[in-house]
Amino acid sequence: MSIVDNTLEVKIEQVDDVVVVTLNGPIDSATKDIFKDSLDPVFRKKGVKVLFDCENLTYMNSRALGLLSSYRRRCYVNGGRLALSKLNTKIVRTMDLLGLGKLLKRYESNPEAMEALAN
């Protein structure tokens, strides 16, 4: 018997001047509201720098990717920056198919993303 865990954990912490968001689980129709409710307050801040640690992100549907794109736009309009690290290849492929691959900055590691956000 196989049990699928459809819960999403969103951990938000401040590291220097960067908000690090660690995602664990899928972002789909069942968990999108958890994602949105956790992150809306973060992206209301002017000049916020946000790093999404996606190492344990298992899935993102197109609505979640649209929300991420909206956060990116809001972030840049308010003088902030956004980066993604450690994305799995399936999510990268989906992002590229939707034309988001060039809009959303991706990095192989958190230190690499943190350095990019600092500059």
C-alpha cells in the first residue's frame, strides 16, 4: 500500500537581508492556499530579497507557477529580488514550457543564490 503525502510545509526565515523560504511537499490545488497565505505578507514589503529553497519541493502546478511569477513581478516593482535554488528537473521543464524559465532566476545551491541576491 502506498500513501501519498499531499501536505506542504512552508518555512520562512530571515538570513542577513534575505528571506529564505524553504518548501517541502507539493504546491497544487490542495496546497496553493497554504503557499499564498504564507507568502503574501512577505511580498508586501518594499525591497524584499527572497530565496526559495526548492530542494524538497515535489510538484508545482501551473497556478502555483503563475503565483510565483506574480510574486516575482511584485518583488521587482517594489525594488526587491527573487531567486530559486535546487529545483528538480521536472519543475524546471514545466517552467520552461510555460515561458517562465528566463523570468525566474534559478541557482544550483543556496550559497550561489544568496551571493546573486547580495549583488
